[in-house]
Amino acid sequence: MTRIRNIAHRGLWNAKVPQNTIDAFRRAWAAGATWVETDFHHTSAGQMVCLHAEGELLRYSGCEKRIADLSPSDVATIRLDPERFSAGARPGSIPEPDDSDPGPDAFRIPLLDEVLATVPPHGTLQAEIKGYSTQYADIFDGAARNAGLSEDNIVVSSFDFEALADFHARKPAYRTLLLVGVPKNGDKDVLGIARKSAEAGFWAFCPGLCDGDRPLTPAEVGVIRATGLSFRVYGVNSPEALRVAATLGAEAFTCNHWRRAFDWARDVPDLELLP
């Protein structure tokens, strides 16, 4: 039996509740998720805000500012509109709405300490570095400790090798995970990056299984595992991608359709998803 961890990507969200919001995180933990993934930017005003990227900020709220330039007043007053996101999303790219009504925190941009306060004692937050600064590691670590969380509750991830290496050098007790896009029409030295990741002391290596990514081969995964890195994947948002993740023996994956993935797993022989 193959067991793979199903990680709620940006919380448990849908066409009514925006991703990366307090409501989305609370819903994920309440539904039984033990791992939740999200994103944090350090703004020029010194705040750590939870948003994925400028594209989501613009689509959700109409705000044309860069996330780094958001003022405390912006963060306090901007409200996210799921209808804006739904109107521009590809069909099937976001989960369908459920019968529950959004909560009072569904449409605010959360701050780091607010997100950390939702993490239960048994939970793990996979926090992706966005908008990195030299203060990022200290601010993040201080907020985690103020929330009563330990390094066991946190995994720090990033596509930015240098940012992740700097965070690891400053706070080596945290597990660090490198995200790696592997384009189908590109020539990326994936194995070289994996070896460099192991040498840097990273904990895990996580390539993508999105539409534009080339899945790694079992032989490539074997080389990565031989470095001592945990092997995980991101972008498992379809039954086909789940089958690939299972074939490669991934230890975990992130998924936009967290609930739906458990249904997909019933059609994959000898596969059990862990919440």
C-alpha cells in the first residue's frame, strides 16, 4: 500500500471562499487536514502578509499595487471578492462552492500571526517564502514562537534557492523544501539542483506536476532520493496527476481540490491518502 500526504494548497477554498484567507485555513483544519500550504510576503512597511502573488491580489480585489508596497491601511481595508476570481478562472480550476456560508474573516488579507494562530498543535503549516528580505527569518521565527508553535509545526518552502538557503542558514532547525518547476519544453538540470539542495542542507525537493511541467522519471527520482532528500510534488490537481505522483512514490503533494483528491484515490490501486 502506497501512502501519500494530501496537503491543502492555500487552505480549503472554493468559488465562494478565497484561497489564502483565515476562513480557508480554518475550514481546512476543521475538515481534518493536518498539512496546509500558504504564502507569505514581507512588505516594505514591515508586515508579513498572506497572499500568493500580484495576480491574485488584482483579480480578487482590483488593487493594482505590488504586494511589497501595500501599506498597513491597505492590508486592513482591502476586501477580496471571490466573484472576481471565479469570473477569470479556467473551468474546473477552482473547487465548487459548498453549502456553508463564508465566515467573517473570509475576505480579509491575513497577517502572519493570524495565520499561525489557526494552526492546531498537531498541524503542519508549509509556508512558502515570497517577497523575501533579510528580516524575514527572524520575523517568521518570532511569530511562530509567539503562536506557541515549534519547528515541528512548520516547513518553509520556496522557488528561490538563494532565499531558502539564507533562511536555512539563519534558522537551521526548520525543515526547508525547494520548489522546482520543470518545464516540458526546457532543459533544466534537475538532478544538479537536487544535489545542490542536499549540499545546502535542505530537507525536501518538490518538482511540479502542473499542466506545463515535465514529470520526472522514476530513475531521476531514485537519484534524488539517494541524496537523502524527501521527494514531494506540487500541482496535483487532477486524477491523472495523482496517478503520476503515486507512480513516482511521492511522499506528499499539494492540491487545490483537497476533498476531491480522496475520491480520485479510490480509483488508484493500492493507494491511501493521508489528510
